[in-house]
Amino acid sequence: MKYGKWLGGGLGWAFGGPIGALIGFVLGALIDNEEKAAEQQTGRSSRRHTFEGDFKISLLVLIACIIKADGIRKTSELATVRRILIRVFGDYGTDDAMEILERLLQQDIDETQVAWQISRSTNYSTKLELIHILFEVAYADGHVCNSEMTAIERIASLFGISAIDFNAIRAPYTKSNDSNWAYTALGISSSASDEEVKKAYRRMAMKYHPDKLTGLGEDVKKAGAEKFRAVHEAYEFLKKERGMK
């Protein structure tokens, strides 16, 4: 598999623990001998590439957890996953990423152990982006089932994601049945003043700015812009509703 060589060169902490065991079982030996030997000789590796590889393989494992949560393989879900993977992996790597995901779906995955491993090794901004993508997968058919929501809540809890941030990430997906979705997306209540709305927008825009994902690769950084746009959409909605300038 051509992607295996790239992935092997990219993995850092994800090569160990439960994630490493899963990927090792699915793909076999990942690290290309020549790359490994070169790394041993120089005593260093590409830190940027390692973080990028860790994020991508962690994402595939977590997506598998959500797809498996309700025990149903939906066509709409897999179509959404493919669109997500195109954003994250690019056109060249998507077919290989889908192949890895298909194999992961055949394995028993302990999402608690996987989430713990990711949580210990990633920063808060990266965890927020992972949860954001998991919501995209869960809401692929416009509805999230209880087992999917429970899985995301459990992963978010293990990540240490605050309730405000969790609800803010989910809010754009509930706009059809929640009149306060825009407030929730900005982490405030409907009683907030116009100035508080503006402050909340600036705070959330800073928190979800794609630059927070620097180090995970340009594809991931571009994918992170989706949540940033959702924050902007919520702010523009409230500005219009309130007649703010």
C-alpha cells in the first residue's frame, strides 16, 4: 500500500499504545526501513510531519468508532466521511485513507483507551477539531442517534472538552430545531448584550482560527476553517436578528 510508507514516516506517539496496536494489526509494518534507518542515523525526525500523521491516523480511528456506534453502515455517512477525508488527506491520499478505515471498521476498538492516548498527546485546539469532525460524521444523515451521541460525549469527556465548547461545536447542526443555536455556537445565552455578543464572537473566532492547527499540515488547517466559518455564520445571524452594526 503506497500510503503505508507515508504514514509510517509520519507517525510519532500514535505508533505506540492502543492506536499503534490497531494500525499495526491493520497494515503490518508501517515504517519504511530506509526512512527508519535515516532517522536513527540523524537522531531526529520531522516534527511537523509526525504531528500531521498522528492527527490523521487518530481521526481515522475515531471516525471508525462513530460509524460502529450504532452498528449500521449508512451510505450517506460514508459519503460524508469521504468528503471529510478529501479535505484532510487531499485527493491523493483519500483512497488509501478509506482503505485503512474499511479495515479499522472490521476491528474491535476500545474508544476509551484510544481517546486517552490522543488526549495525553495533543493540545486542546486539536481535540476541538477532532470533535468537530466527529459531529460532521454523526450528522451525515441529518440526525444523530443516541449511541453516536454517547460515543462523542464519552470521547469529548476524555479529551477534557468543556460543556460550552462541546455545545458550541454541536450548535450549527441543531439550527433547524433550536432557535438559540447561534448563541450556543458563541458560548453565550440569549440574554447577552450586543457588546457581549461581539466579545464572544472575537473569543470564539480566536479559539477556532485555523492557525491554531498549525503543525498538522495545510490540508488539516484548511479543514479546520469549517468550524471557523460556522462561528462567523452564527455571529452574522445574530447581527441581523438584533440589528447590530
